Amino acid sequence: AGPAWPAGVRAGPAARTPPGGGAGMKVTVLIPGVLRSATGGASHVDVDVPEPATLGAALDVLADTYPSIDRRLRDERATLRRYVNFYVNGEECRRLSGPDTPLPAGAEIQILPSVAGG
């Protein structure tokens, strides 16, 4: 038997269906290298998002499974951090509806933290 993933989550390329089959809609979250330690090294995580599926709902599922990643993405009020950009199917979500951006079935969410330097 394979690993028992938390409800609604599958991680990595050899992911298995979560216990209970997972209700909702599957979306893929692409994890940048600087945040992969929070996901056990996974470069992407498939999550089952309850409907109506939104970016915020997908981040809630991700945070339930990987609590340490949430503070890097959102503040204590669950507001998207200014220095992290979120793309839904290639479109920057702040130009859409932010955390209320609707997710179509099979959506791909890309997380891109800003890089500072000088």
C-alpha cells in the first residue's frame, strides 16, 4: 500500500488518489524551489478544491496540508502577500479577482515569490 495522503491532496509525479477519493475539482499548484521544503520537495501538488473553486479555496486546502507554506503566501487575515505573485492558467490573479479568482477544472496555479536584490 502507498502513502496515505491527507484528504484532498496528492503530491509529486507519482501521486495516488487521496483516501476517500476526494470530492471537488482537481487543480495543480506549481511550487517554486524556495518553497519546496514546505511540501517535502514536491515541485507540484494536486489538490481537490471544493466548489465553488477559487484561488483562496485552493490555498486553504494547500495550507491545511502544508501549514508552513501558508504564512509565506498569505498574512494572518488570509490576504495574499504583496511580494508573492499568483498566476491562474498564466494570468496574474491580481488583475482578475485576487483570492476570489474562479478556478476552472484542471486549472494550474503558479506561485512566484518576488526576488529582491541590490
